[in-house]
Amino acid sequence: MSLKTNNVKTGLHKWIVLWKDAYAKDLLKKAQTNIDNLTEEIKHIRLKIEKPAKDVDSLGNVMYALEEIRKKQSTIEIEFRPVIEMYNLLENYLDDEDINKEGNKDPSQIINKDWDELVQQAVQVRNNLQGQQSDFKKTLIVGVKVLVEDVVSFRKNFEENGPMVAGIEPKEALNRLKLQSEEYQIRERKFNSYNAGEVLFGLPHQSYPELEKTKKEIDLLDKLYSLYSKVKDTISKWKDVPWTEISEERSTMVDQTQTQLAKMVDQTDTFGRDCQKLPGPLKQWDAYKELKQEIDDMALILPLVQSLADPSIKPRHWDEIIEMTKEQIPYDDETFLLKDLLAAPLLKHNDDILDIAESAVKQLKLEATLNGEISQFWEECELEVKGYKNVEACMLGGNIQDIQEKLEEHIMALNQMNAMRYVTPFKTIVLEKITSLSETADIIEKWLKV
């Protein structure tokens, strides 16, 4: 018995060729990527050393780039080797034409040439800088002396005209902090530049205690005034929210935690926690006291606003609040904004406003009972009157006992309403209904006795 394996061999050979082709293309792509990265790195270093050294900063950048080249010379061959090995492997299995399509006929020569040119350029740049370093060193020493004097002057001005001067308004302190921060940044950039120059020339580091002290104070104040600005800006935006949006959300949204008011409450709580976390020394500042007071006030005001946005609040309640606060609140105006309400001294009348809002809720329920359960029942109720023998319409019939029970029930409910302290808007109606239903009950009782 013999096996014919020609087809198997042909198929396997086909798959091997396809696999080799796919693997070669993937390897070629990887090799190309590595070459591109190495070429880009060499180009980036070359750009650094080609920049003219105009001052200590630019000199430092060039010197650091030259040092980078020096260190890289010991490892560059290790970085080149994988790429060269990849192309050597590709040359064994791919035609030169296939490799040449990628434009990489001799990649080892290309990257080695680029690196050799960079090293030669670095030697030339280093030689050129030898004569300039002494001038830069002298300039650095003079610059350090000038900066020392400037920092002392800057510190004096910071203490006399900065944000920490006692008695200034928080807004003025915030403006001064911004100006002083900008001035500090100018000196900080010089400090960083001179510090790098001292490292470059091996000089001892000059200390600037006034600059360090100022930085600590600016950082500390920045924490306070960053929160101060954030709170002020946020509350300012809240004040421009139309009242119609607030009241409609309060009336229509099922999830009240997603309303603007609810989010304001959450944000105010967050502000309060952030305020408490500020460092202790800041808590003696006027800005902190004003900030904390505004956050605390807003935490108390927002529940009042939520109560006044309730659908139970009617024009009569607004009029009552206007009379109480002596502030004209345009509640019936389409341009009514939250700031119009916040302009009123709400906190001064906190308890009274909460009492009005609570009464409004109870009045709404009372009104629903009065109009829905009681008035509507008697509007639809029918009294059956029937004849007896030869006399027409002389006897009460039908469900007269149920009517009497309902009369008694509603009279009792109305008397309870009349005793409530928040019945005032409906007191006249309640008394009229008590009288009407009582007279009706008396008439029915007398009728039944006849």
C-alpha cells in the first residue's frame, strides 16, 4: 500500500509560504517603526543642540542635550542591534525589491550615519561653547546678585501692599493676590533658571528665604481665595435662575433630588465641608469669615426657597411675606429671578416664613377637603321627596338616613376646620357651610317629625 502525499505537500507548502509572507510583512513593519523612532529621537536631540545659546537657560538646554548624547553613546549600539538583526533576517527570506519598496535598502548604514553626524555635530557645538561659558558664568553671578536684592524688595512690597494687609476688603485682597502671584511667578522663573545655571557651572546654590516664605503664604492664600472665588461665582449664577424654572421643577419632577434647588443644596454642603478643611491660620482672615458666613447663610436660605417653591404657595402667601420683609418681591412677574427673592431679608424672618410655608401646605389640604369632599358631595347630592295618599311632595324618602349621617359628619369636620389657626383664608366659606348644613339638618329633622 502506498500513500499519495503530493496534495498534502502542496497544501502545506502553500500555507508555509503564506505564513512566511505574513510574518515577514509584520516584522518589516516593526523594523520600520523602530527605525522611525530612532530617527525621530536623533532628530529631536539635534534640534536641541542646534538652538543658539543666548542665555543661561538656553545654554543649560544645550549642555543637557550634549550630556544626553555622551550617555547615549554607550547604549546606542544596543538600541541599533535589534533593528539590524530584523533586517538581516528579512534579507534571507525577502527579495531586495520587497524591502526596497519600504525605502530601507540598508537601514544599518542610515541610522549609523545619522548618529555619527550627530556625534560630530555635538563635538563641534561643545568646542564652540567653551569660549562662551565664562561669559555666561559671569552673567549668572550678576543675575543672582540682582535677584537677591529684587526678592528682598518684592517681599517688602508684598508685606506692605499685598493681600495680607490687615483691614482690606476680601475682594481687594483677591485682586492683590492675583497681582502678587504674577510678580512671584516672574521671580520664580528666574530662580529656576539661575538654580539650573548653578548646577551647570558647579556653583553653590543661592538661598532666597523671602521668596520661599512668600510662596508658602501665596499657596496658603490661594486655597482660601480659590474657594472664595468659586463660591462667589457659583452663587452669582444661581441668582440668575428664573423662578419659573425652580417652581416648575418643584411641581413636576418626580425625583426631587435632581432639581436645581436640590443640586444647590448639595453644592452648598460641599462648599461648607471644603471651608472647614481650610488650614487653621486662614480662619482668622476676614475673607474666610465672609466666605463661611455666606455659605452658612445659603445653607439656611435654600430650605426657605424650597418651601416657597412649593405648589401650595399662593399669591396671598407672597403678599404676607412682602408685608413682613418690607421688600417688594415680583412673584407674579415673568422676569422674577432667584436674586429678587434673595434680596429680601429672609433669614431675619426665617421662622415666620417657615410657618407661612407650613400653613400653606395645610391650607392646600384643607381647601381640597372643603371643595373636593364637602362642596362637591352636596352639589351632586339629591333629596328625594314623595307624595302620600292624595298629597304630592310631602314626605322625604330614599336615602334620607344616609344624608343625615353625612350632614352630621361634614358639620363636625367643618367645626374642626373652623378651630384650626390656618383656616383664615377659608373661614367665611367654612362658617357659611356650617350654617347652611346645620339649617338643612334642622329642617330635615323637623320634616321627619311632622
